[in-house]
Amino acid sequence: MPKFVSFTEAAALIPRGATVMIAGFLGCGNAHRVIAELARLGTGDLTVIANDTAFPNGPDGDEFYGIAKLIHNRQIKKLFASHVGTNPEVPGQMADGTLELSLVPQGSLAEMIRAGGAGLGGVLTPTGVGTLVEEAEHVITKTTIDGRDFLLERPFWADIALICGYKIDRAGNIWYKGTTRNFASVMATAADVVIAEAENVVEIGEIPPEDVVTPGPLVTYVACAKEA
């Protein structure tokens, strides 16, 4: 059974220098309240694995939306991501040497996380062959199979996966609403500790078994409002 903690307590579980997977797609599905607390705490030197860096301004009215708070605070020293074009602070930090970026094609990123969770030795893909991706640190080697070139890419594993579920029951079972699921279900399999922010905490049985996407045994902590 997971331990239920406040958003502040959840953020405090992430130590300086940790490798953190953060689920979300342009902020959709980010664990916004835990990220806000992490930004407030100022925990730095983080290595982050995420799809993107969200927006300077979000639909919720925040000046920095989701993961963009951590970028703005310069809490991320190294980033593996597929897309950073919506956040103009990223190139500036790259230029001044405070942020190291490794771009990973989005499908490869998802597969590398899945491979980490499945205990596989890597991902074999033709994506990136003949491009700068070949020189990336996450690429182990290039190989030829049946006359076709492939890149062998490392699996991803993190100290902490930070995800968000629309409904999480008392046993930690998670249901995601719509596209908020994105990378969360694979990230929940590929980290030592899984912190799941709950939009709503429900009783066991309120999520039909066939609707459970991430089973409770994968979840270490559920971050929620204190009254939950």
C-alpha cells in the first residue's frame, strides 16, 4: 500500500541531484502541485527525463506552467526531452552552460522508458540513423541487421517518477483522464520511487478493475490534499 503524503511532503522526497522522470505533454498531465512545491523548495542539480518543458504561461493562469517552473528556477542541470521549442528560456540556459540538453525522438523516448521498466537491455530503432542523434550519449552503438541500419539506445531508469492521476484509490490504483495519461503509465514502471499526485482520492472499488491503468503496487507515495 502506498503512503499518502501532502504535496509539500512529496516534493521534499526528491533530493538534490536526483534523476526524475516527469510525466506530461506540454504541461498536460504534469503533477502541478508537487512541481510547485518543488520549485518553492528550490531543490536543484536535477536530471530530468520528460517529453518537453511546457510553456512560460499556462491555461491555469500561472506565469510558468508545470515543468516550466523548474526551468525558470534553473533547478534542472541536465534534460532528456523530445521538444523544448515552446519554452524560450531553454536555449538561453543552454547558451550560458547552466542546462545540458539531450534531444530524444519522442517515440524513442517512450520506448526507452518502457525498456527500462521491462528490464530490457536497450531499444533497437532506425529513428535517428544518419542524423546527429547518432552522436547522443543515450545511443550505445549503430548496427546493421539484414542490410538495414539501426541505433541501439539505452533504457531509461530514474530515482523518482513523478506522475499524476485523475482518480487514485486508497490502494494506489490509478485511472488517468483522457490525454493526461501520456507518459505516466510507462514512467510508473521505470523508477525506484513513484510519486503519484492525485486529482481525486477515491475509495477502493470506485475505480472499476478494467479501468485501472497503473496498479497500486507500482506506486510508492500518493500526494494529495491533507483532507484526503
